[in-house]
Amino acid sequence: MLRLSNLLLRKYSMIAAIATAFICTSLTAQAQYGGYPYERNMRLGLVFNPNISWFNFDNASYSGASSYRFGYGLLADFGFSRNYYFSTGLILNDLRAEEVRDMVSGDIVSPVNNTIRIKYAEVPLTIKLKTEERDYGRIYGQFGVTAGLRVSARQRTDLPGAEHQSLSGTDLVRLGLQIGTGVEWNLGGNLGLLTGAAYNNGFTRAMRNGGEPKISYVALQVGLLF
């Protein structure tokens, strides 16, 4: 009986030690994340991203020029460690760039300029690395890919009176490699201001024309975090 009592005492002592360790760990997590477990491990925001985009051509007969538009949408950060986050969202990105190709008629070479707009619904799949939180906020760096589906595509030539018309021959999917940095500013409570910049290098074809261009862009990022 005495041996059985000792075994039960050891068993319950071990259970009590595990429970105590779990409670201490939970209290530490609450202290680290503002009093509530994992409070800072998820953050949502609304963003507005002015951008400048351009085409990269594989065919020397084509060239282009950059142009500006904007994107907007929802941002979501999910923390898997104190300063490491999986950052995703849904961004409606409006990209515009100019395509210039040489049209040859006999001995005459005439450049033809097309302004092309392609809208994508993009989902970022990135890792965001954040510094420790200070009074002003946190600095972050971001790296990953974006996956986009074409929503619409239109073009307009440089002829007088020409209007935008639907553009066929654009690829449905766009993939890009993205790198960026910025600051999440504290505005009080759980409200924050996001300011940053990102470079997105497209590595899939945007159109099935002779130039087979890829489209890339740089964007400023401005948003409210909640």
C-alpha cells in the first residue's frame, strides 16, 4: 500500500509540474503579446498601392515604356513566431505599360505604340520579418511570391481618337517574385499605419504576342492596420 501511495504521489506531482509549466508559459505569452494570448499573432489591414509597371520583352523588335496605376485590397499577417509572419491577402492590381513594336512595310519601319492595361486579382504568399516593437512601431522586411489571375485586359493605340478596346491573347495566370520593406507605425490602441515599398519581378508571360513580354512593377504601400 505504501508503495502504491508513493507511485500515486509521484504521478500527481508530475501532473502538477506539467500544469504549472503550462500555466507559466501561457502567462509569459500573454505578457509578450499585450495581455492576451497571441493577440499580436494576427493582423488585418486595408492597403492602397500606387505602382509603376513596365514590360520586359524577349524579342528585340519590341520595346516599351513604364506607366503608373494603382492597386488596393486586404492584407493579412499570421505570426508563427514572435517576429516572423506569413503575410498574404487579396489585392486587385491595375497594371499599365506601353508596348512599342516596329512595323515594316517595304523599306519603311514605323513604330506602333500600344498602351496596355491588365488587371489582376493577386494573392501574396510571402514571409515578413519584423523587428521588436518600439514606441514608434516596427520595421519589416518581406520576401516571397505573388500569384495572380487576370481579371480584364484592354489596349489603346496612339492613333488620334483611339479608344480602349478589349485585348485578347493575354495569359490567365501571372506569377511574380516580390521583395519589400517598410514600417508599421503605432497610432494608438490596435490601430497602425503601414508605409513601405516593394519590387515585384514577373517571371511568367503576360501576353502571347510576338514579344511575349513579362510585366514587372514597383509599388508604394500605404495602409491602415487593425
